[in-house]
Amino acid sequence: MKRILKTAAAIAIMFSFMGFTGCTAGSGTQKAGGESTSGTETASADATTAAVSDTTSEKHLYDTYYERNPDLAYSEEEWFNDEGCLWYPFDLQQAAETITTEEFAKYYVPDSALEKAGTAELLEVVKNWPQIFYYAFANPYDAYYYIIDNFNAADELAGRDDLAAALAESYIQEELVEYDEQLRADLENAGVYDSEQEYEARQRDSGIATQELFLAMDYVYSGLDDDMRVKVIEKAAEIEKQRMSGDYYCFRSSSAFFAMAVQQKYTADGYWYDYIMENYADDTDVQSYIENCADEWQDLAVYF
């Protein structure tokens, strides 16, 4: 409870910052309907376009932020670091403590920079966005759409034809930060960030949850083969066990992946849900996650 109160009061839980030091040689823009990525089954152009149509057919909040404060935005050149990778041109920890939407224009990435960035680069940027308050939403789809609507790099990422492969490869390597005595002490204190370790733990948790929100979407399922789907489900179950053990830092004890899989069953076709019901019927752990995570997500929502 102290951890929940501290986090809600600080409003400072953020994306994962996991020591990203370089970027994959980018393929640049690969929009829906482009060539499929090796080793995956890419969704058809029609299916993918339909899946992301609600993120491309209307004006987004990120446009409004930019129009209101264009002077806060950075240039294309500033959005690329010394290694030539798309990356934030400002300090992320300071940005993490800035919650006014008046400053959101600084997150606006020029279209020319988005077009040059590879999908793996975009994913690193999106999962490190410092303004994700995923715990504030009772509905996982609302958390997903909040990211899409407020950050144009996330909107671009959702339309990439090779998103599924990049996302799955990133996610299956993730681990939450394990508690030690110092981390537990830091979390009991009232500050926003009492140590670099606490900052990393919060960032890691948020980055994992963000990836889970994207992964559980039907259009991502369609871009993966069965082998990778199994790896994703097994990793989601492994991380959920970490959350439930109490030995790892996490704000929620409920998986965004399993909660969104249930949500997609009611708002879309529910490909992940059906796949899990068909192939994991005898896996009591996975079945319990499917049954409980969506309810726990709603129960643990924090409203401001």
C-alpha cells in the first residue's frame, strides 16, 4: 500500500530505461502492407490497416500539443544521437517528473525523423516514453490508446508492418528488477526517485507493461508465427510469476498482456484469447492469469 500511495502521489512511474546504448541498423519506415519480416507471418495489408485505423484516421492530442507549443519541439537532427539512432534529445529522468501537458510538445518527433528510424529504434523510444501512467486506467485498451494518442512515435510504431517481430524479440528478453534491501528502503521513502536503482526498477516495470499492451493486440498476434506466440505466452507467464512472488518491483501484480488479451476478446476478434484457450487449457497458471488479470487491472486502477 505504501508503494501504491507513493507512486500515485509522485505520478512518476515511467517507461523502461534498460541501458540502451545503440540501435539496430534500421530498415526505415515499413508501413502496413510492406514486405514481411523473415521468420514471421505478417498480417495482410487489409487486416493490419483495419487494426490501426482508429489511430490514423483522426487528429491526435500530440498534434494539438505541437500546434500549441511548436517552439518546444526538437528538430530531426536533434532526435538522432551520436550513434545515429533515434533517441530523446533531453534528460529522461527530469522529463519523468514533468506532468504538465503544456510540455508534451517536446515529445513530438518530426515526420522526417520517424521515417528514417528503424522499427527497433522506435520501439526503444516508445517503451522509454516518460509520460506513461498505465496504472491510471481501469481498461488496458484505454492505456494503450493513451500512448498512441499522446506520442506520435507510438502512433508510427503501431503502423509498422514489422512491429510484431521487433516487439516479440524485445519482450522475450525482459526481466523485472529484483528487490534488495536498498530498493525496498527507497520505495518506503516519500521522494519521487531516491536512487538510480529505484528509477531503473520503475522504468523497467513500465516498459514491460507497455510492450505487453502492444503485444496483446490482434494485429500483433497476426504478425507472429506459432513458435514466437508460444515464446511470448511463456514469457508473459514467467513475468506474471515474478510479479506475484513479491520478490520483484512492479506497480501492478496483474499482467497487461493477459488483461489486454481478455479485453481484445470483447472489443476485437480476441486472437490471443482464443489461442490460449485452445492450447493452454490444461495450464492452470495461464488459465488463472486469463481469469484474474483483467479484474485485477480494474480493481487496482488509480484515479487522479
